[in-house]
Amino acid sequence: MKPNMLFHFLLHSLVALLSATVDHGASSGGAGTSSIFTSSQLVYVTERDGGLPNLYYDVIFSDSETPVAPNARRRGYLVYVSTHDNTGEPRTSWAAVYSTELRTGMTQRLTPYGVADFGPAVSPSGTWMAVASYGAKGWDGETEDLRDDQWWSIYKAILPSNGRIFSVDSVLIERVTPPGLHAFTPATSPGNKKFIVVATRRPSSGFRHTELFDLVKNEFKELTRLVSPQTHHLNPFISPDSTRVGVDGAYPSFSPGNALIAYVEFPGIYVTNLDGSNRRKVYNGNAFSTAWDPARKGVIYTSAGPSFAPASSDVDIISINIEDPDQVIVKRLTTNGKNNAFPSPSPDGKRVVFRSGQTGYKNL
């Protein structure tokens, strides 16, 4: 591989600047973000005020809990990629890594100016952060000569045991996944050292799929191809307890009782058993997002219309009743077509909250 084509991994010492927990919730690096997983807290990006995307932090309380001041619960930092700072030069990336302290909202840039950095991952200790970068030279458009064997693969960087890094020569690089298929976007979980989860592209398929790679046996275990072979599944992640795998895919959701999965395969909504059997199409039109009614058996909510469309686009919430497989019933719940999307039913099934463009902006 040519040295100037590497997507170099750089390590930045955070000097105890970052905490990898928020109320004991672990941080997990993804494609440009560090997402926070807790049962009662949510960090997300929204354009709710009609301006540029911003980060928001919500605390969710049950009926038996007493709300406390937000600053009394928030601890730690969120690490993410943003294009906040204009480089001042045409045709150059603005991407850089930032951290925001959840308690105060104070934000600072972590990676240097003049360099584009992506995909941050915080070490379990909270002391180090790894990022992907082309370095000061930048990307000059080369896309070939991946390796002598031409396969994208997963590698690991082993740092010096003394914890100090002086040059790239002091870091040991080892290949993890074997040749024969492309492997991308690895994800790990802090408490697990036996396997990683990756997105793959096999020669026999035109789609990316999520697979487990056993680090002990050095073998793959396919996951998403068994359920949805004709859909891309990208950027997998692992839950902090290493029991669940999530993907950027086709809006999958589990039915109450976890017997079925509903998902999108453009165009249309499909339902399948957990093992991938009995796959059937339940809606023919273009739709995105799926959510099961927790109170009424066999009812799925989705957004019917074009995805990634302006606020005024003709998108409405519909319900799909699949209780009788021979007579699927589709009902339109909103009728103004102002980009009503991403439905989420209440626990009792009596109400649905959704995103709408009725005000001219996309709000809840």
C-alpha cells in the first residue's frame, strides 16, 4: 500500500479531559460520533429550530421518578465530528473532532486546524482518542492499490506498553480480518475481547452486510444477510453489555414479544421471523422507518413517501395491520402531506408522536 493512500489512525492524548461514561452509560464510537447508551438519557442531533443541526440532551423520567435539575445528572463528554469551522480554503474538508461537556455545554475542538479528521473513538479509560485522518497532506483523489491482495481489511494498532507514542514506528500494526472479502467499520464493546462486528462486502453479493468476526477462531458469522439479503447494512455497533448488535440499515424494529422484525427495503415494508424465514412484503409503496404498536397485535407504523425530502414534501404516517396475513389493512393517519414521518407510539398505543414539517421546519 502506498503510504500517502493510508487513512492514517492518529492518537490524541486527552489527559483525563474526556470521561467515557455518562451516569454509567458507555460511549461507543461510530461513523463520526460517540453515541451514549443509557436507559433514561438520549443525545441526538436535530434541526428543530429551523437552523443548523445542533446536539440536544434529554433525560427521560418514569412516573415514579422525581425530576432533578439537568446539571445534577449530566456528567462526561460527547465526542463527535462537526464541520463547524470554515477552513477558508475552497475544496477542503471542514471535518474535525470536537467534544461537548454535557454538564455545561462547553464545546472545544480536539483535533488540529488544517487537517480533516473523522471517526473518533474514545478509549475505555477516557485517556486516549483515535481518529481516522489523511494527515496534513490531505486526500489527493487516489482510490486504488488498496493492498497487494486488493481487499479492504480490519487492522489493529498495538500501542507501546509504556503508554507513550513517539512515532508510527513505535506502534505495531496487525491485520485482523483475512483476505477474500472486504471488511469495513469495525465496532467493539469495552467488556468484550472475543469478537468484533464489521460491515462486509463479499464477492458473491452486491450488498454490504453485518457479520461477527470471532477473534479466537478467526472466522466470520453472518448476521444481516440471513434476514435481509438484498439490503445494505452499514456502520454496525455493539451494545455496552455485548448482547446486541445494531446497524445503520433499513429501519428494523422488533414486534412486541420479539417474534417478528419489520424493516424497509426500498420500495416497501417487509416482515420476517427472527431467523429470516417467512419473509413477506406488507406494503408496496415507498416508505421509511418502522415502529410496532405495543398494544395492538400486528400493527406497524411507518412513513409513506420520499425519504430525505424537504419539509413540504408529501409524506404521511400510515398504519399497516398484518394480523390477518391474507388481508393486510393499510390506514393513513395523517392527511396534510407536510412531511409527517418517524412515528413512535405511546406504551398504551393510544397516541403517536411524529416528526412533521407543518410549520415549515421539521419538528416533533
